[in-house]
Amino acid sequence: MITTNPFSALSEIIPAIAMQSFVIAMGVLVVLGTLIDIIHKKNVKYFFENAKKAKKSAKKILTAGEKTSVIIKTIASDIATTSELGAGKRRAAHLFGMYGTILFWIGSIVMIFCYASPISNTPSVWPIIWHVGAIMTILGGSWFWFFLRVDVYSEAQPWYRIIKADLFVLALLASSFFGLVWSFLQSLNLNDRWDDKVFLILFIISNLVLFGGVYWSKFAHMFYKPGAALQKNLAEADGSRDNMPPPADAPEKFGPGIKREAPKHY
């Protein structure tokens, strides 16, 4: 199963052009959902206005080289390794889910656009990337969902409590899970049984919810967070600090109570 391209076998009943059109449609839904989110919530407008205010209080003008250095550091640290989460379990779960999703999506695009035909000879690396990515997404997302969510971990809410903000992670988990099950059942050659077709339909629906629900979920945060991290690091470099006061040059005094339990970093 893990070295078999599931989309190649699927092309016997669904034309490759239909699968490719579906992927393009999902990309369009992401763009439209993000634009609507930007217009409604005015997040980008806030970032630009905040950057203008901070620029006025900057203590130095950054050179092109300094800005480039800050951008590279932000990409390598804040974005690629989510360093703002510290070195705990949340960061590990996030990295599993993030890189698993990237591998899953890249594998899907390559196999659908390059090898989605019954006669295609798909290099085994791409199905492996696709399946491993789905497994990593499920592991990281499940770890977060059941054990590390703030309302579950710190507020004693049950893991099955669902709110609108959970749409993204649940749809992402469903897409990966249904995709894996569909691939497994398809590899069994069930001779026109309904099993694999049911999970194929669930796989399609979960992707529609994932990419079509951008406006109602946290999907768009994937685009906002890099911008916010970059703005923060540039503000630190030019001394404006987003109009916040500098750290106090004094020892931290929290009292003995802070040692009663380990801090929970979010």
C-alpha cells in the first residue's frame, strides 16, 4: 500500500482532469476564504497600521542587509521550527502535524498532476511521502487534540468539546485519516465492493470542509502567523518594539508560589 499511488488506480473511474480540477478548485477556495477573512476581520489592515506606528518610534533605520538577516532568521526559526512554542510537547506535536501536512499535500499534488493515469509508473518515493505525511499529520494532530489543547490541558474541558475554531484541525485529521483508509482498502482489490468508495467519498467531503471552511476555521492563521512573526522581529531589530516598553533591567520576582507547578507554555 505505502508504495502505491492511490490516485493512479482511481483514474480508472475518475478522469485525471477531474481530480486536477478538484485540486485547483480547493486552491481557489483557500484564496477566496482568506480574502474574505482579511476583508471581514481587517487583520492585514491592523498589521500595516501597527507597522506604521512602530516605524515612527524606531530607534534605528535597518539596512537592506539587516532586514534580510531578520527575514532569514524568522523563516528559519519562527516559521520552520516554530521556536516561539519553546522546546516542549506542543512544539513537537505542531511540527509533526505541520510537516506531515506539507508532505501529504505535496505528495497529493505531484501524484495527481504527474502520475494520475492507469499506465503511469509512479516513483515509489511519492506514495511513501503521501502516506508518511498522512500518518505524521494524524499523530501530531491527535496528540494536540486529545492532550495539548489549552481548554483540555488547562481548563479541564472534555476532549470531545468542539467549537468553531476546531474546524481546521478536525477537518485536517479527517482528511488524512480517510485518505489513509481509502488507500488501504483500495490496495486490497475488493472487486467492486463498496468499502473503498465510502471512504473515498468521506475523503472528498473532508477536503471540501477543510479548504472550503477557511473563513470559519483557523486555516488563514497559517498566512497571518509568518507575517506577525516577521513584523515582531523587525520591530525588535529597529528598537520600536511595537510601541511596547523595553524589558525592565531588574531581577524577576514571582514569589515562591510559582514553583508549586511547572509552567504551561502556550
